[in-house]
Amino acid sequence: MREQKAPLAPAEGKLGILLPGMGAVATTLIAGVLAVRKGSGQPIGSLTQMGKIRTATGNLKIKDFVPLPSLDDIEFGGWDVYEDNVYEAAMKAGVLDYKTLQPVRAEMEALVPMKAAFDPRYVKNLDGTHVKSYTTKLDLAEQVIADIRQFKATRSCSRLVMVWCGSTEIYHELSDTHRTLANFEAGLKANAADIAPSMIYAYAALREGVPYVNGAPNLTVDVPALLELAATTGTPVAGKDFKTGQTLMKTILAPGLSVRSLGVKGWFSTNILGNRDGLVLDDPDNFRTKEVSKLSVLDSVFHPEENPELYGDMYHKVRINYYPPAGDNKESWDNIDIFGWLGYPMQIKINFLCRDSILAAPLVLDLALFMDLAKRAGMSGVQEWLSFYLKSPQTEPGLRPEHDIFKQYVTLHNTLRLLMGEEPVTAASEEAYQDGPAA
């Protein structure tokens, strides 16, 4: 992340939030923001709206401490592989009930997705019908750029951010196409098979200087070519994969086991879900992308290479099962085999019946508002301070990600303090003790 270069610009005018993928998460977000505007809902789960921060003048709400746009000044737009308007998509997603949606129905019906940049090879279980035609992937990227410009003009937005809310793409790895911006642009012209749709959106956003957040475990802005483009245009990026259900629980519980020096022999995790995400992940190639993201969490908290007596033999398994009757109400089970004093075994079992999109929607809002803040502060490149929201936090090359949610929370708050000219909160010093520490 490049440091702030200029005074923090005010949040003047409208902020446009562009969402590739207007399914369960995006429609839940939009309906929620509209409901909050009308006074019929509370933005629970959103730090930007309800969270507080300790400052020199007391505990303030974050939105009262840093200059963030009002929810009244947000415009939504996006793309989807199906042509349903946002109300129709929300009804099909089945996350929010009729009573919640009816007061905001007219506004949601007015939001119609743009045709998507789509490649069925990357999401084999979807049959997109509302998609762009193109000759080359460069042509496809230029169409997305045109969409961005038209949205900004027609909605009279002064600033934009883009947050990927689309499906998990098939697993693929860094290739020569992704190593430099020149290679990537040559690949766009040559229709390179290893340029995924998420990369098309990211390229278009970064070309326009629009901050981009990767909300899925896809290989997208974590490649050198797009990081080079972000540096060239001075644009913030962040990723990847929203931290919602089971992984949220892991990043809360695992740090507690670690700080108490309790050992872990095994951690078995399984999930059932029935929404579009579950359908996509029912394909082994798409599941592999998600599996890599979910498996990375525990090693990054426990550091088995540094603590072999406690975590050196830990067995970690993750499973996701598509079960249509569950809809968006994901259920996860965790069986954790731990051991304590003298190696005596114990077990922890967690059954989390969560609502995936209810947990994800406030994350999308916060990420959008904080990325806009970063852009106005002159920050560019990887915004590691937003790891708090992400399952597989993106870092600058060569840096180990931090998965401990409590450390991530401190980093987020300290970044906000620095942006507002306050000193970060650090570990207690002697002056923090009323009578000094005991001799």
C-alpha cells in the first residue's frame, strides 16, 4: 500500500457502487441500504454505520470520526448474467421476505443489471443468458469501461467503487499472461484463455481509476499485471473472499486457542448451502478455488512451523455440499480436536446456522465506503488494513497475511486514526499503568 499523498478529500457528491454479480449478496445489500434510508431497518453488522472507535475526544461512531458518504448519497449499479431487475432477483434469492422488500420495491425494480462479461468455462454450472457479445477480450473490457462511464454520467456520480459479488470462478494459477501489464493487454487482444471474467472487470475498473474489491476467492487483482495497473492509475485494490460464516468463526476461535497455547490435533469443517453460490461450488473446479481460500486460515493463525508441539500435526479438512432446500441459510459444522495440559484431549463442536448474504451485505457496504476513503486519501495498491473483512487477505508480495480478526480490527482502527491525524493505539506502556507495573 502506498502511503497517503495528499490531504484527505471530502466525501462530496454521490458515490456509485458498482457490483459485478447482482444475486443474493448484492440484492440484500441494496434492499438493506434502501430500508435504512426509509427508517425501516438498522444497518446491523456494518462498522461504518454502527461501529465505534476510541479517539482523543472519546468513543465516537466511525462515521462521525472519518468523512464517509451518507447512505443517501449512494447510487447502485452492476452487471448480471440474468436480466431480472433487482427486486425480481431478490425474490428469487429468497434471503429477504416480502414484508422487508415491499416498502423498497419500486426503487429496486428501477435497478436493472447491465449485460455481464461472461465466460461459461469459469462458472460451468451457470447458463448466463444476459451476456455481452464480443470479438476479443479487449473488446469486452472496453464495453465494461463504457458501462462504467455511462453509469457515472447518468447517475451524476462524482466517484465510483467496484466490489465483485459474482460467483467463485474455477481454480487457476498465475501464468505468464498475468506477470506484466503488457503481457496481460496482449492476452486481452489474443483472447487468452487464462484471463477470467473477474479480471476483465478489474482491468476496466483500474483503467478508470475505480477502486476494486475482490469479494470471491478468484485469482483477480492478486496478479502482478493488475497490481502494476493499480500503481499506474493510483488506485486502491483489496481482496479476497468475504469473511462470513464458518471462516468468521475460525478467525474468532483460533486466535483464542493460540493465545492460550492450547494444541489442535484436527479441525474438520463441512457446510451445506443451496443458493446460487452452492450450485456453482458443486463443480469440483470451482470448489477448489474456495477450498484453497478456506484452508489458508488456520495455518496463518497457528503458524505450525513456529509452534510444532501445538500445531505441527494438525489435520484440517473443509467440505461444501450443495443442498437446494437450504437456500441462502447456510449451515456449518466444525469438529475441533484440541489438547491441553500434559497432552490430554478435549473437543469443541460448533453448529452455525447462518444467513450468508445477511452476513456479507454489511461487509460489501463497509468495503465500498472504506475503499472510497482510501482513494480520497491518495492511497493506492493493496489495502491490507481491510483484511478484517476478508477470508484470504491480500498482501503486498512477500508479506504473510494476518488472519487473527482481533489484530485485523486493531490495524483497521489504527489506519483510520492515522488518516485523521491521530496517533495509533499501541501496546500498554509504563505510563498506561496508574501506579506503574510491579517491580
